[in-house]
Amino acid sequence: MTSTQQPPAEVVPGAPEKWAREGTPTTPEGWIARAKELRDIYALDDAARDRANKTPYDEIALLKASGLNRLFGPKELGGGAGEWPLAYKVIREVSRGDGSIGHLLGYHYMWFNVPRMAGTPEQITRIEAEATRNNWVMAGAINARDNDVVVRDEGDYLVFNGKKNFATGVKISDVTILEGVLEGTDIHVVAPVPTNQPGMIPHDNWDNMGQRLTESGSTTIKDVRVPWKDAIGFTADKKFHERAYATMNVPLGQLVFGAIWLGIAAQALDETAVYAHKHGKGWGGYDRLVDEPRVLDVLGDLTAKLWAADALVDQVAQEGLELHRNPDAVTPRSRGEYKIRSASVKIIADATALEITSRIFEITGARSTSEKFRFDRFWRNARTHTLHDPVFYQKQEIGNFLLHDEIPKPGWYS
């Protein structure tokens, strides 16, 4: 039986203390169980948080207490040495309790993996150890459509100056991954920096209709100094070490997006089922809404679509496992073929989440549009984030691959 038919499980009192006693999960099942416990806590007052629209400091503290942010970290330092198929499931569960926090966690996983994807062996070992030991939550001020961050070379240091119009999670993060263009060149430089410093200035200007707690507004970067040794992928001679695996960020990110959206859709179905039992009034001669054939039909249709989309994410995640396990063996062709598969995830997850979050009102009816239920937040959240980049171009990539055997040229969104 799907849990969309039941209310969230009872939350264990004193969850942070319980997690501290239990320590880091040691099995995939343990990580999923931990994610579900966190999910159920978030789900208790998700609608109220959306209404209040406050910076989620408490929610991020709870996330850090759960240890889910350390999923990819080395085991000897308290991490889980996790892999991406598990990470997508964790993101999906957390998003099922609060789409904004699931969004922040998914992005944290992407930024945590930046050194692993593009860094030198020394950077990978050092930065992952620091992130795990210090229990970082990471964010990024990286946006391909902003070109106004300039990086100045000052010998042993780089100095970043400029602004990023979208910098999800910077305000609540411990460390931010910065990106800019080296002055006088077309060379992009990426580096981690402590967020809590005078030169990192997040702005309170995220007023969009959905994903309201993601703090995705702009950030100004003013004279932020970074040692050259932290420039990801650059060796001691200031040369960038290129490899195909560094371009896996886009297919990886598309599965993260899909996990977020499907988690939001699952929460919408969860709350729809609860509402139908508690508040629903039957039509067409039925006393109970939950007995109406039309309600069973719509809920069954939407649940089947969600299950199918979930299965696609899991399947494509599994297909990419060997690419992540053997990064030096990734070729432009293997990366391109995997990018095509990730495009299918984006297309299907996008359509599924938008359909579910809009059609739930066919079941719940007019009374459910009351502000106190705030069911509109599911559609607002899904619609806001699915606009990240046009899904049209993902469909076009698949068509070109099928008809012309063309793989996407690696770029910011391809």
C-alpha cells in the first residue's frame, strides 16, 4: 500500500538527541529511514512555514543534526560514503516534507561533489574531509546567465568581485562555491569560500511565488580572497586539469531536480489523501468523498504516474553509477549518452509534478482552496523550480540523438 493513502508517521520526540545517540547511518536503509524521520517533522508545519516565509535557520539546523548533509563524506569522519542513487532517494524523501529544504539539500549535494567532479586529488581529499568534519551545508553562487563576477589574480590569491542574481541557499550556508571569469580571459574559476565573511553579502530579495524558503535571491561578492590552491581543478602552475567527468554536473543536476519535483508531487498526494478522509464531502450520491469512483480514478491515475516517474529516476540513477565510480573512464560519448537519459528525467518529472500539483483540486474541491490548507503551494513550488531552464531544449536533444546520433555539447544546461 502506498503511503500517499495515509498521514505521515508519528514523529519521534527529541529527534536530534535520538540521531546523536544513533550516529551516522551505516546502510542505505538507514539513510532512507533517517530521511523519512526528517520528512515527517518538516511535513507537520510546512504550510505554516510557507505562509511565514522566514529564513529557514531552524530547519537547516535540524537538517545538520540529522547528518543527511554528510551522506557523501568519508566514513572515518562521520560521513556515509554514499552514492548518487541513494542521494536522489534521500532528496525525494526530504522534499516530500518540505520542497524548499529538499531543494537546499539537493543543491548541497551538488556543491559537495564539485571537488570530486573537477578537482585535483589533493582538493578532493582535503575539501571533502573539511566539509564532513565541520558538518557544512554548502550553497553556490554559480549562474551561467550572470557574467559580472570578475576574478583578479594577485599572485598566491584570487580576488572575486561582482554579483550573482540567483544564489540559492547562500544565506543559510556555511560555505559557498563561487564562480567567476579570470580578468582578461575567458577562463572560469570555481572555488569554495566561507560564507560568513564581510565580502559575501546575500540580499533579502527572493520574493518569488514558490520555493519560498530556498533563499534564492541575489548575492554581492566584494573583494573575496581565495588561495589559488582552492581554485577547483587548477594545479600549482595555475593550469586547469580538464576531464570529461567534470561535465557530468548537468545530468547529475537534472536528476536532483527530478527528485525535488517528484518529492513535492508526493507530498501533494499525501495531503490530498488526508484531506479527503478528514474534510472531503461526497458528490453524486456518495456520502464519503473517498468512496467516489471519480476520486479513486483521479488519485489512481496520478499515483501511477508518480510511481512511473520515480522508477525512471531510479533507473537512470543506476545507469550512471559506473560513470560516478570510474570518473577517469568517462568519455565525451558516454557522458553525452547519459545526458540524453537525464534529459528524459527532467521532461517526465517536470510534466508529472505539474500535473499532480494542479489536478489534486479535482479531488479536494472548492473548500480545499482555503488559505488555511495552502494546497496551492505544491503547484507554486513545482512551477517555480521547473522554470529553471526550458524543458523544450531537453526534448530537442533527445530528438537529435534519435534522428542524427548527435550527443549534446557540454555546456551550462546541456
